[in-house]
Amino acid sequence: MSADDQKRIAGEAAAALVEAGMTVGLGTGSTAAWFVKALAGRGLDIRGVPTSVATADLAVSLGMKLATLDEVKGIDLTVDGADEIGPGLTLIKGGGAALLREKLVWEASKRCVVIADAAKVVPVLGAFALPIEVVAFGHIHTQARLCDALASCDIEIAPRWRKKDGEPVRTDGGNYVYDAACREITDSAMLADALKLVTGVVEHGLFIDLADEAIIGTDSGVKRLTP
């Protein structure tokens, strides 16, 4: 089974969790897109809260009703992908540059389910470069302070400014993204705290104690993980 097929069956399994009347957080990325498509196909009367413009555009094209985060009192269920899933369902997210909006939606949700193909499950986080969203103003100086924060966690690397086709990648909020190739994150909580203390950092891609369940697509079908 291809990675895309694994993403599809994980998305379909997550869509089966949704009930009529729910307010549902809609994640961003290739795996989350499978969930959005499967959910739209069920034809339920729900409201979706998208975590990015790209997801909102997809949902609207499929006829889904949407609301902004400020238009809802809370979110019943959020389903989203991840770049890495480590022990205890600690995650690295942000490969799609939507990490701030994703985390805001996750934290407003009663239940969060992460979906992924089997290769995303790892014994230790860090092989996927950790995204860090920073304000554009003074971002070079912010990068220098990020190096110090990473070094305090024994990660001696300089995060790289994310660009595409030679142009800086901007989030939907207009911020820049730096990617820190940590290789191995031995203490995700300590690193998360260190990054949040850096002035200029808007958010980082470590999602800790937020996922209630993981639905993983594998060659033998769907596998479910809990913290």
C-alpha cells in the first residue's frame, strides 16, 4: 500500500468519528485533505473550522459549511496530520506552514485525533526539521536567539529560513518559518519552553499533550494509538 493510500484510509477512519451537529477542526496538509474529502462525502450537517486558507478553499469546493474560530464557542473534534508522531503522541507539525492556526484550533478542541501514514511514527522526534514561526520584523536577530535557545537544549544547529522557489515562505498570518534540523529531540517539553521564551517567536511545531488518539494507515489496515 502506498503512503498516499495509507493517508487515505486513516482519513476515512477519522471521518467516521464525526457525528451530525458537531463543530469539527479541519487540519492542513496532504493527510488532512483526505479527511476533509471523506467527511464531505458523508454529507453530515456539521460546521468546519479550517486551520488554513488552503483547507478552507478545499472544504468550500466540497460544499462544506465553515466557521472561524471566533465564531464558535468550542470545537468537538479536530482531525489533523503530523510530520512526526513520537512516544506519548508528542508531535512535530508545521510542514505545511500552518502551525500557529493549527495549535489554536487544537487547543480549543475537546478531542484531537492525529492521522498519518505508517512512516510518520518514530521512536524519537527530530529527524523531521522542527518548524518555528517567527514575526518577519527583525527575524535575522530572532534566528540568532533561536540558536541560543536550541543550544540550551544541547542542539547545536542554526535553524534555516524556509524559502520556496527562492522566495520566503509566509504563513497565512504573514509570518516567516525557520526549520531547525534537530536530528534528535531528547526533551521536547524543555525545548518547547526554551523556544517560547524567545521574543519574536510566534509558535513552534512541537505539539505536546494535545493528541488524544492517532489513527495510522498501514499495509494491513488502520492502527490506533493512544498516549
